[in-house]
Amino acid sequence: MKIVTIGAGEVGHSIAKALYANNDIILIDKREEACERASDLDVQVIQGNGADINILKRAFPADLVVAVTGNDEINIVACIAAKLLSKGARKCMTIARVSNPDYINKPITNREQIGIDYMICPELTLASVVTEIISIPSAVGMDAFAEGKVEMIEFKVGHGMALDGIPLADAEIPNCCVISALIRGKDVIIPHGGDVMREGDHVIVIGKSESIDEIGELFGDTPNLHNKVMIIGAGIVGFYIANLLAKHGDTDLKIIEADAQRCVEIADMLPGALVLHGDGTDEMMLKSEGVGEMDAVIATTDSDERNLLCLLLAKQLGARKIIAKVDRSEYMGLFERVGIDAALSPKYATINSVLRVTAGAGVESLTTIEEKQAELIELVASPGAKITKKTLNRIKFPKGAIIGMIVRRNDVIVPRGTHQIQAGDRVVIFALASALAKVKKLFV
């Protein structure tokens, strides 16, 4: 594909880096330093405003335009302009990153009537994940596949859990799920029967969506029917999270915001929440507002350092789960190493959303794991594909990959050796980066 990426910041650069090996990439950015940074990639770079139709003409014709600058309006105008340029020529798909709630109310939505095939909102994606993992005490990450029929849940193994110290072969794993990976430190492990889960390990489980409660019980969880949640920072991400939690109607919600005017705005929009004007790093304030009794504390300020400090204070004071919004990708590992339960990035959410749309024929969606060491990918089996020729126990499946779930029309199937994948089946697979290409070949 010929792909034009507008915005060569961290998000645009990462998208180009993920796609340039198999595609013709053109990066557009008006900032000289951003254009210079792209020199480490084998891509064409154009310096200029991506919303300027004369600049876009230099990159056309194109198969795909991805607008991921930090400005919603530039992204929208660029995509509309791209559609106008592609009229009468080969079809051009457009994707715009949009954050303003005036423009979007879903993580990914369609706006074909104005010339945008996909609008993606990383902040809403992030908010949706946060609200899901709050409801499951041991969960630190979640994602959905096959139109919500399959869930990926990342659990953290705690002391005294039933699975702590037990070989997988001896564990009583429910029939509704598959343990697909262990993350131990920086290592990602495809598990076998002799592997033992240890306290502190992160475990990737793929299961049926309707069986989330049963899967949670495997890790000693009972769903939180009523949550006490504190959000520190009422920017876009903080508001989206608060708004989703308020809709559930079963959450005691406190919001701490340093900007007095923003407090007034949020209080008007969310009358069911207690909005407090103050500093989330003020230990006395956190104590007085009962941070130690919170089921979850979420820090979503515009400062990664402030988010880290707020949450470490909250944890020390007794908060059960602490979740951070992290803008600088180099901090992601650090946050988790010092005890943050879940560190989530709007930039990674953008990258994953774009890659889901651009992953190629037969690929429906994907999620990158541990800084791209592995991927959870949903593949559609093509007619005549090698994967459809034999039962699974007779397929030479690549080492470093495991089939998590099969979706056949409305049926969700936990894979066994005697199952045979059929053309049109959606298959959710966990694969190390080294095995991904071999896995994809089986499905085409």
C-alpha cells in the first residue's frame, strides 16, 4: 500500500516504523525536527502542513491517509482533502485521530458522510479499558476481539492466589479460556504444562466475553459491584473515564482537579460526582478524602511525573489499585516496575487502533504486548488456507505462538487438538514477534 501519514511525532513515527517494511510510506509534518527524526526510516518525508491540499497533492495518489497530529481540526481537514483528491482515482481510505468529545463519542467510529472512513479517539479507548479493569480486582489490562465476543485480560499474580506456585498442568483452568502468555519481568513466555506462575507475574488470558466472572475467579476475584474511585486530573482522559463510570451508576466517584474553572465545568457535566479543587500530590488532602479506602485511584494529569507521585502516595496510603495515564513511552516500563498496577498510553492506543485498520488482508485487529515483543492478533482464515486443511493437532504451528480462541459466526470455540479451522473463522492468536510472519502465512 501507499500510505500517507500526516504528523511525524512519536505516534506518526511509530506507525511509519511498523508499516514501512511492506508499504510505501510518506510522512508529512511542518516541523523540521520531526522531519529530521524520520531520517532513520526508509520513507519519503515532506515538510509542510498536511491539511494543505497543495502539500497533499505531492503525496498522491495514495491508498491510505492517516492523520495523527495533535490537532483535531488539522486531522479532519486533511482527511476530507484526501478524499477530494482521490475522487476519480483509486480508492483512498482515511483515518483521523480525534480527541474532542464534540466530534466523537466512541473509541472508533465511521464518518464516511464527511470523507473520513475511521475516526479514532485514543482517550476514549483508554477510558474504556480503565473502566473495564476497575471492575476486576486483579486485572491490569483488557482488550476485546471478534466484535466483543472474545476478551483478552491481563492479570497480575498476587501472593496467596490459587495459581501462585502451581504448574499449569496441575491448575484447574476453566473450559471457557486459554492461558496464552506469562510476562515475567521483561520476558514474554508462551506457557507449557510445566511452567509455574509466580507472584508478580503478569498472565495473558483469552476467554469468552460472557465468562469474565468465571475467569476472574481463577485469580481469586469476585466482581466489584460497587466501586470507590478517585480520579486525579480532569482533562480529556479524566473526563472520559469519569463520564463512563458515572453512566454505570454504581460508583462513588471523587475527582481532584487543580484548575478551579475546570472544576466548575466538570461539576456541571457530572452532577453525580464529587469534584474537588486541589493538588493530587498533597498528602494531607489525599488522606482527608479517604484515598486509602479507594478501590482504584487513576492519575490522568498532563504530567507523567505528577501522575507517578500521586499514585505512589495513594498506594502507600492504602489504595487497592493504581492506574496511570503515561504520555512518554519511555516511562511505561518504569511505572510498572515501581508498582503502578496499570500504565496506559494514549499514544499506544492510537498506534494500536491504526495498526488494526492497516494490518492487511485477513487481519481484523491486533494488540501489541510488552513494547512489541509480542502481539495478540485476530486473523480470518481464507478459503484454501493451510490452516483449514487439517485438525489443529496435525498443523505444524510455529513455536512462539498459541491459538487462543476460534469464532465461527456466533459461536465461540475454545480450541482443542481435534478442532479444524474453517474458511471465514476468526481466530485470536498470541504470537511472539519472531513467529508472527509464519502464523499469517497459514491463514492466506
